[in-house]
Amino acid sequence: MGMGIGKYISSDTFFVGGHSWKILFSPDEDGNKNDESGDSNVSLFIKLVSKCAEDVRIFLECVLLDQSGDKWYKSTSGFYRMPKDGSEIGFKSFCKGSELEASQFLKDDCLTIQCTVGVVKTSLDVPKTFAQPLPLSDLGQSYVHLLESRDGSDLSFEVEGETFYAHKLILSTRSPVFKAQFFGPLKEENIKCIKIEEMHAPVFKALLHFIYCDVIPDLDSTCVDNTMTQHLLVAADRYGIEKLKSLCEARLCENVAIDTVASSLATWLYPTQIDVP
């Protein structure tokens, strides 16, 4: 304490997400005024050290730990856009100086602050044709016809009052969950119809389309795109379809925002209470 306004302690350089960073700790950061009690504010910032061609989106959370290592003070965490020019981003009022000097946080004249930094990738190694898939191969076209014509179907699903027809063999080759259900040691004998709970009918229809064709059907708008993607991620996890999970996760990462994070969590916890437009 008492270093002076604008003075800070810098951490060693560390690397996250292909970029180098530093944490800047300032007991008296420039622009912070003491309150009426004379107590000072303590600031904490993260600085992008490496040169970048574009801004970097990050998640930042900083926590002050006591001597036992338990969390005590948690700053306001969230997603931020880090300017490529190397500016600092962080928390001007991380905590009060009097709180920092309390004995439960100092040990051998040192304190511990845990900083979590995550880089949100905006250029992902996934097809940009998620919403506009490439034309289906001849094999895909054949499977579409098989799905739509119901030829040879030996199973039906009831979802929100709608009936969908499918083939056990195709489903079991694409999903370990369906394989266990139809051909595993605990298989249900002579099963002809399955009622699907906690899933909307359009979501199950899109899931079947991916199982048969290995592509996601067209999504009309950004709103529908994001909402359907969130539901499909839950469905893909439910049936162990890893490729669909990866596609959904990649798409959601490209559009990370406060509202999408909240709606994704709500969809995961309460899938049938979040409607698909």
C-alpha cells in the first residue's frame, strides 16, 4: 500500500488462447478517489501483451483468496472485448485497501489473487455453412427419402403429439444411446413406439434429420438459429451424438453474449419451457 496513484505491480507474462497476457495490480489506480473515510480503492487489470490483428474476446474473473485458499471476494466477472492495441481491461474498484490489509488475506507480507482468463475463439475451424449446409451427397439424398417416405421403418416416436417414423438400425449406428436401447443387454423387446419427453417436436425432427443426413437443416433467422442450436446441443448430449454437439458448441461460441449464455443455461435446465420460434 502507499505506492502512489498510477503505480502498479505486474505479474509475469502468461499465455492463454495463443496470446500473452499480464495482470496489473494497483493499490491506488489513477482515477480512483478515496472515500470519506480515507480508505483507498484497489484495482486489478489484465493487459494484452502480444500484438494482434483484431480485438480479442475474453472471459475474466478475479477472486481474492484468504490464507486457507478459500474464496472471499469475487469481482464482477463477464465477457469483454480486449482491444488489439494492448489496452487494459479490468476492475477499477476490485476491493478496499482496508479489506486487502486484513490479516486473513496477508501471509508473509503476500496475498493471493486468482485470475481466470478464457479466450473466446471467433474464427473456428468449423464449416461456415452451419445455417446453409452444402448440398447433400447422393447417399444423403437417399437417406432423406428413406426418412420422409417411411419405407421399411420399424419404429415410431411420439413427440408433443406428433409422430415420427425411423429405422432402428440407422439410429443405433449413429447414437450409442439408441444402440444400447435397441440392441444392448437391457434392450426392450418388441418396442414399436417411444414417447419422447422434455423435447420439442421441431428439435427432434432436426435431430432425426442430422442422424440420417449428417447435416443440420436450414435455419431461417438468427433468432431461430440460436434458439434451435441451444436445443439441439441438449438433444445431441442426450443421445451421445458427438459431431452434432461439436457443431452446436462451435456455433454458440461464435455468438457468445450475456443473453445467449443465459438462454443456453435455461434451455439446458428446462428444455421444454424454452420455446422454439
